[in-house]
Amino acid sequence: MSVHDTLLNRLKRGCETMAYPKGPAPALPDRHGGALKVEAAKCDASCSACVTVCPTEAIARPAGKPVALDLGRCIFCAECVTVCPTKAITQSNDHRMAVRQREDLVLGDTGKEQVRLAQALDEKLRRLFGRSLKLRQVSAAGCNACEADTNVLGTIGWDLGRFGIQFVASPRHADGLLITGPVSKNMELALKKTYIALPEPRIVIALGACAIAGGPFIGHPQHHNGASGLVPVDLFIPGCPPHPLTILDGLLRLLDRLGESDARR
Amino acid sequence: MLLTFALWAYVAGMAGALVLQRAERLANVLGFGLAALGGVCGVVFSVSSLAAGRAVTIAPVTLWSGPIPDVRLVVEADALSCFFVLIVSLVGLAISVFSLGYARTYYGRKNVGVLAAVFNALLLVTTLVFIAGNLWMFLIAWELMALLAYGMVSFEHEDREARQAGVLYFIMSHLDAACILLGFLMLAQAAGDFSFASLRGIGAKLSPQQRDAAFMLFVIGFGIKAGAVPLHIWLPVAHPVAPSNISALMSGVLIKTGIYGLVRVCFEFLGPPPMWWGASLLAAGTVSAVLGVLYALMEHDLKRLLAYHSIENIGIILMGIGAALMFLHTGHAVLASLALIAGLYHTINHAVFKALLFLGAGAVLHATHTRNMEEMGGLAKRMRWTSLFFLVGAVAISALPPLNGFVSEWLTYQSLLQGFGTTTSLVRLMFPLGGAMLALTGALAAACFVKAFGITFLAQPRSDHARNAHEASLPVLIGQGVLTAACVFLGLFPTAFLKLLDPLTQQLTGHQLSQQLTLANGLVLSDATAQGGTVSTLGITLMAVYLLPVPLALWAMFGRKARTRIAPTWDCGQRGLTPQMEYTATGFSKPLRMIFKALFRPRREVQREYDFSPYFATTLRFESHMEEVFQTRFYRPVNLWLLRLSRRLRALQAGSLQAYLIYVFITLVALLLFAS
Amino acid sequence: MHPPTTLEISSQVIPLMATLMLVVQLLLIAQRMLLTNIRLFAIQSLLLSGIAAVVAFNYNASHVYVVAVLTFIGKVVFLPWLLNRLVHRIQIHQDVEPLLNAPSSMLICAALTLLGYSVTRPFTSLEKLGNNTLAIALALLLTGFFLMINRRKALTQVLALLTVENGVMLAAVALTTYGMPLVVELGIFFDVMVAVMVLGILVYRIRENFDSMDTGKLDQLKG
């Protein structure tokens, strides 16, 4: 195709960026299922089928306590949904999962059936980062699925740049750190040095099951079980990998760019 | 008379240092101290003579008359001599002070007394070359200069490289002495007398072929001394191996004697030049400039790099002089003066900043015990003053405003650019071509000095020696400081300096230009044309100073609230930065090596040893060569031809008494026949 | 007709003796026996001292007598005796084949003599002793040189050198009324003495090392 044809083609196709967040969010694919909803009240007293079937030991049922599902360790295989006899664990088809505190990811108890979604940053940080957030990405020994789905946010369909969010080449240029992967021992020094190199004020985002709690590599002697133990994390986005919509929702929630009436729950 | 005092100071320094050879410290202080004293006297003498504006400062004085008639040593100083005496005295002064500290590195190793004595002797004979009034004085001083310099090049004679360099220097010096001797004899034969006074304008009495032949002989002879391409092969070999103060003297002053000779002969003795004289000098200068800087870029020996740069700057000087000769031919005397001023200004500039750079290299060499840039680095923090002075020298040689290199190259550009309109023949194309090549060399020189300064002084030390380097001693720093001050002065106050060149141009081209070149009470330098190109280095500097409050105010208003944190350089999360991650000199120059592949013909060899996979090599060997174009394509064939010829002539040496007697007899008979 | 004056007699005698010297020289060139050559050289030197004596007698120059006496003692008595002794020690009595054979040598010598005459023609006014003495001196010089080239034995070459020196002395005596200053003559004389002694030693050494006086063998020394 010649330049002329390319230009004409582009002009014909017009604007292909999605309307979200000013319009409705795109639908999640069939296999995704969205966030999990855990209603411990529906559980059988002696049933612990979900505990044994979870590949990352994300579900625990200590004696005398209600069942607790740690969404941070969940890799969203939905085995527990299939195996639960009482439908205590269900998929909610909700793409919103990002939280500010680690405890908000543990579901099951009354009042905590679903994630308590992230609050925005405080006023001062929102004034600094609200319209321009530059992130430095550290890929700490994961499988790269999280990075791929983050990368998708840069395409014209999603267009992360329209929110002023960009990925930069050096932590000295960045406002925040986006960590993926379970942080192997080899990457520990690099992660710490990158964090220290960020000028203050700075924020840290842990993306994916590996970065939050180690994911499938949890307990491995060569890994640190995620970034939580090494650097202070401001935003947790669970998933394996999280859908780009989830990531985008998390970031926008952090910056208070969503404008929804039910932004805080 | 100040000059006599200066000369006697050198003699005293020489004698004193030789007498006190055993007492190293005394010899050092006495020898170099007296040399410094001589330098001061020389500077005062020459500046005052030039400022007074007299055409002739010292009328011909016979120093010594021999029993054979016509053998006399005559001394005479005119404006041109005073200018060059200024160069040798100023640079000699700075180097003497430097040597007071530098000679300490030779205590216990080599004979400091001899070093000081020969240094004084070199200054003495070089001054005599400049103030020589007849051929005997000139040639005797010239040969002595070559001999003494040879001695100094081979000072560290334990080193094979130094011995070989000395021999090459010796041979080339004799070639050049032979050429200029022949040329001068041609002139003297026409004049019937050996004194310079009778040689003035002697070109009118020679036939055009004789004048051309004399010109060629002088160009080759003085060209070898100055180091113009293709006669330059001795320069990058001899200058690095000499002790650093001698290298500075050789590069700063001794090669200028070639320029002095050329100017004296072409402008005074040979008469009105035909066009091809100036054009050939311009061409030679252009080629020298470009090739010199290209080879400098490829060097990682710091002193060899500086030596190649000398070739480049000699090229620029020759461009100015060649242009001046061309303008003399076309009758534009004002432009000729401008070009001559540009060439001579560049001469003193180069003397000053090249000596400064060599002194800095000497200090670095002493601190790190190596000339190889690949083993240096990180010296800026360990040798603060030396790196500052070297930086000033590097900025000056790259012709960046507001220092002196910029001023003289600006003047050269102006004279070249105006050359296009002076004639209608095709030769005028050489002027813009020369200007373009000059621009190229300016850019390449800047790149080269980014490499030289950056690799040597910046980043982290690449070897233990560099890590343990310490700042040089005080005399070493003061010597460099003197030259730095001279660079700054010559750069910021060109208009004041140009007044000193007036009697010179008056004598050589018949015009005094400083009035026309000065505007605005000395603030602005003009190029004396109707278009009125101007530049003001002082103005640039003053503007920078005046504008300084602006960023200061901004900082005071906005900057103070910000928090600052001092942290290590971002290293991409590695374990830390090591010297192996730094640029190497070879790597830095690689892009240019590839661009000019046709000239360098680089050859590269990589050898890899591995146990089980080539990706995990146990040993890696890298070799990179460049072809030495002039040695292999010019000098070697000539040498081989000479050897072949000698072998054929060897047949004459039959070893038989009869044969030799027959040769004598035949000659005798032939002479008798011829005489009758 | 008046009886001839001593001056007139001498102006005839001197050219005669000079011509005889030239004849002796030519004989030298043709002769191969070493002892004969030495004797011929002695005769030539005798003629030279005779010329010097006549000059001294005619012009009342006493120092030229000294020259005559010295020439007699040195070149007629001492040197031939020395060379004779050398020949007997070395036991070689005959020279080897010369470079050019006798007839060719004669032709060349004739040419050289002609050359000598033609070269000195402009100078005849300077001569005091009569015609052509200077020409003969130059001819002696050139032919002596030729002799040096033609022969290979070191001894003959020494002799040739001495005949060249004879020619020089003849020229010195011929050119001025009183001969050259005594100092110069003495200088030349002693120079020749020493040269011959050194050459004598040298010849002996050559003979010892090469078993031959053939100087052609010297090219073995070539590197």
C-alpha cells in the first residue's frame, strides 16, 4: 500500500478508541468470569472442597472461622466455583478488582463478600498525578502475561495516553512503579534500586497474582512471594493475568478519573 | 639590551646545570629557573618591540667573524623575528616553570642536569634561528636545534621505541636541512653574499625556473620541519617518546621554525609569487589539516593524539599562508595581510594551547604512569586543576568561542571566504573548498577532544594507576596556568593583540590592518570587508556574565523550595557501575573509523576460545589494525628503490686496487682535457 | 760567433736531461724485471738531481744545491738500496703479467705525453728553464700513474709512485728561477721517505698474508 492508500484507510476508519470511561465498559470475554464473590454464610459446616482444589492455596477454612478466599493469591482458574456444592463462591462478571489495602482482597467474611474497591489518592498526590502519571515498569521474573495485558493498554483501542498515563524509560523520570512477576532473588536488587531511584513522592502498583503474593511460585526458595515484602505497595490489582479493563479501572480509580457515582463502595 | 640578557640567561642555565649535574635539585632549580628568567626577558623584549611598531628592532650585528672571509655570524631582529621570539619566550617560560616540578620525576633515574642544560640550549638556539641575520648563523643554529632535539627525543634511550624515534627524527632533520641548504645556496649564489639583507628581493634576479626550484626545495625542507603531510611521518613518532616538557617545546615551538622559514623566504626573499605557489601551500595545508585530525581521532595514546593534532594545526597555518600568497599574486594586498595575520595568529595560538595540552598530558602521564588513554579515567576528581587546564586547552583547540582558537580560525575563514571573488580562474574554487574542509576539521577536532578529555578525565578510573593518581605539584600547575591565562587573553582581547602584528604585516605585505579590523573601541573584531562580518569574543563572554543573574533569580524564586537528594547515577538496577562499562577510546572513534574506511582500511580480528559453547567463551582476543598509508604507499617504495639503486651501484666497489686507481686516473685525465 | 755561455749550455742541457728522464720512464713501463726497474729509477733520480745542480749553478741559488744533494742521497742511493733489500727478502724478481701488454702501453704513454704537452702549452711563458720541461713533468706524472694502474705487484706500484714524485719535483724546479722554497722541497722529500718506508712494511705484510705481492688479490677483502 502506498502512503496515499494508508492515509485514506486511516481516515475511513476514523476514531477507534473505546468510549469507556465516558461510555459503557466493553464486555468481558466468556471465559473470564470477572471477580469472585464469596458468601461464607452459604457454606456447609464440614465442606472444604474448595480448599483442596485450589492450586495456589488461596482458600483457607480454619476451624471455627468462616471460609476465606484471598483474591490476591487467586489465579482465577474457577475450579472452586465448579466444585462448590452450595454455590458459596460465584463469579460476578465484574471487572472491578483493584484495592488499596492487602486485607481488602481477603473475601468471605460477612460484609466482605466482594472486594472493597480502591479509593483515590489523597488530595496532594491527586493534584500532582491526576493528569500526568508516569510509570516505570519492572518485570520481576514472571511469565510476562501481565506485561502483555498492560501493553495492550497502549494500543489505539484502549489508549492509556489519553489519561496522561505513560511508561517511561528511567525511574528518574517516573512518578510510580508498576511491578509484575513474583520478584526472584536475582531481581531483588534491581527492584529495590529502581524504587530508591524514583523521586518522591512516589507510588507503587503491584499487578497480578505473582506481584501481590507470589502466584504459582509461592513458597519457592528463589522467589520473594511478590513485591509486598520489599517495597510499600499503594495499589493491588489481582488477576492472572488481570484483564486490561481491570488494570485500567484500577489506575483510573486511583486517580479519581472515573466519575462514577458508585466509585467508592 | 633585554634580549642579550635573555640569551645569557640561557647560557648560564646551560652551564650551571651541567656543572651541578651531581646535585639534582640545584641543577633543576638553577637550570629551569634561569630558563624561566630568560623567557620573561624575551617576552618583555618582543612585546615592547612589536608595540613600538618599529620595522627593524636590532640592526645586523656581527657576533663573530672567522678567519675565512664570508664566514660570519650575524644577528638581526625585525618584526617577524620579534613575533617568533615572543612565541618561543612565552612558551619557554611556561614550560620552564612546569619543568621545575616535572623534573622531580627524573630524580635518581636520569640526569636532570643534562635535561635542564639541553633545554636551555634548545631555547637558546631556537631564539638564534629567529634572530639570525645571515645564512651561517641560521643554518648553524638550525642544525644545532635538530641535534639537540634528537638528543632529547632519545633521552629515555633504554626504551627501544625512543631510540628508533630518535633515528627517524635525525634522518628527517637532515633531509630538511639538505633541502633548505640547497635552496639558500641558490639564492646566495645570485646575491653573491650570505647575509639576509642582501637576500631580500633576490628572487627578481633569478630565472622563473630557478625560483620555482628554490620554492620547491624550501617547501620540502621547511615542510618536513613543520610536519606537513606527506612529510610528517616523524612527528607522531618522535613527539610522544620525548619527556613531556620537551614534547611541549617541540610541538609548540620547534615546528614553528618551519613556518618562520617559509614566511621569511616566501614573503621576503623570493619575490612576487606565481599563483601555483600559494595554491600548492593551500592544498598541502588542507590535506594536512584533514588527515591530521582523522589520524588523531583513531589514536588512543594521548601524546600521539596530540602530535597528530599538531599536524592538523600546521595545516591550518599553511592554509592561511598559502591564501596570503595567492592574494599577493592577484594584487589584493589587504586580503593578503588578513590571511597572513590569520596564519600567524594561529601560529601563536597553537603554540600556546598545544604546549598547554602537552604539559597536561605530562602531568597525567606522571600520575598514571601510562600514555594509554584506555587505562585512564576518573582523573577529573583526582586532578582537579590539571583537568580544568586541559579542558581549557581542549576548548581552545576545538576552536570554540570565546577562546583563542576560535579567533584565529574565524580570521582564516574570513580570508578564505573572501578569496572566491579575487580571481576568475578555476583556482578560486580552492577557497570555498578549503573553507569547507576547515569546517570539517573543526568538527572532527571537537569530536577528538571530546574523546581525549572524556576518556582521560571523566567517568571512573580504568586501572589502579588511575585510581591512585594524585594532583601534580605546584610548579606544574603554575606552568599550565600561565598558558591557560595566555589562551584566555588571546581569545578575549584579539584586537589588542592585533596591534602587535602591525609592523609585521607592514613589512611583509605593505599593509597595517589592525585599525580596519577593530571596531567599537576594541570590543569587536571585524574582517575588513564591505559586508562587515564581525565577531566579538569579549562581547560573548560579557553577555554571558551579564545574563547570569537571570537563572540565579529564577533559582532564588522557584528552586529553593524543592527538596534535593544526592544519589548515585542510575545504573539500570545493576550491581554497580564498573569501569568496564565505560566507553573505550577505540569504541568512541569507531563510527568515524567506519565512515572513513577507505582511508584507514581497518582490519579486525576476533579470536574466541570456548569449552562447550561459543556463547560462553573462556578467552576473547580482539585486534584492530589500521594501514599506515604514507609509510606503506610512499616512503617504503622510495626506500626500496633507493636500496635497489645502491645495490646496483655496489658493483662499482670492486675491491680491486686497480679499479680504484683507474677511476682516479680517468678523472684526472678528463679534468685535464676539460680544463684545456 | 762567440763561445756559448753557461746559460746557453744549461738551456740545452736541461731539456736534454729532462727528455732522458722521460725515456727512462718509458723503459720502466716496458721492463718487467724488478731489479732493473729499481736501477732505472735510480738513473732517473740521478738525472733529476743533475738538473737541480745545473739550475743551482746557473742561477746561484744555494738552496737548490741542497735539493740536488738530498735527491742524490735519498733517491739515488738510499731508496734503491732499501728496495733492493726488500726484493731480496721477498725473493720475487719479476712482475706478473701487466694489465696491458707492452705495445699497447707504449701507445697509451705516447697519448699521455701528447696530452701533457697540449695541456701545458698555455704555460710556456712561465717556464724559466727552457721549452717543455713542464710538459715533461706532467707526462712523467701521467705515465707514472698509468704505471701504477698497469702493474699489479705492490713494489712496482711503489716505484711508480716515486716516479710520479719525480715528475712533481721536476715541475717544481722548472717553474721558478730558484726552485720552490726550501721548506716545501724538504717537506716533499721527507713525505716521500716516510711513504716509502710505510709502503715497504706494507708490501712485506701483504706478501706474508697472501703469499703474493699481487694486489689483485686484495679484492678478497671485499665484504
